[in-house]
Amino acid sequence: AAPLMKEIEATASSKDAYLRQSAVETLGRIARLESMPVIAARLGDPSKLVRRTAAWAMRQIYSRHSDVSTAPLEQALKSPDERVRWGATRVFALHHATLARQPQMADALIAATRDASIAVRMQAFKGLWQSWFWNADQATKEKIEDTFLAAIAEPQHPWIDRNLRE
């Protein structure tokens, strides 16, 4: 099994986007903790298909292993590369209840709502909205609410403004 895993992980760096995507999807289906660095590296892939699959794969690992460190995701949210930050916010695009229960993830998303990239800010707000529902901690919920209220009170890009109000 180890040689096969090494081959799949190597394929995640292929020159062909479809091969990279298939390899990352396979790693997500297996959801091994050891594959996290390979998956995290694809969050900033030149191909949107691969970035979205990497976000899904990372979400799979976090949903199956609640005790795994969020450091790789937190690092990606702070990356100087906009594509990496955008890919990292995609982790929160769908069901991420396991991550929502970790207060540091709400803080990382709150920070991402002030990102220079419109796409990153949009995804951060979407992720926070879902996090609010899945989080039982009242202090975290209040931080999320305050973030939304502060954002609504400030001038925003029209796309963000519309989504905040809706």
C-alpha cells in the first residue's frame, strides 16, 4: 500500500491538471492524515478544478479526523498567494461542522473577511455564516455576528455588500 500511496501523491504534482485532480480526489477519499501536506500544496494550484478538489479533500480529512491540527489550513488562509487563500476558504464552502467547532478557525475566517481579494472575502463570509450554525460556543457566535454587523456598516464591494445583506 505504501508504494501505491507514494505514486498517488507524486501524481498530485503531475503536469496534467486532470491527473493532479484525480490524485487529489483519491487522497481525499482515503483521507489519510499523512496526505495533508500534499493536499494543502494543491490549494494554490493553477487549475481551479484542482484547487476545488484540494479544498474538498482537506475538508474530508478534517471531517473524519476531529483531532487533526488546523495549522496547515490556518497557514493557507494567511498565505501571500491569493490562489492559496482562495483555495483555503473553499474548505468552508460546504459542510464543515468539525472545523466550525474550533474557535481558531472562526478567528482565521474573520481575518480573511478583510482580505484584499474579493473572492477570498466572499468565501470567508460564506464560511462564517455556516460556522455560526454549527458552533455551540456563544462567544464565537457573537464574534461572527459582530463581524457581519461591522462589515454591513462599512462600504464593501457590490458583490460582498449584496451577499451580506441577503
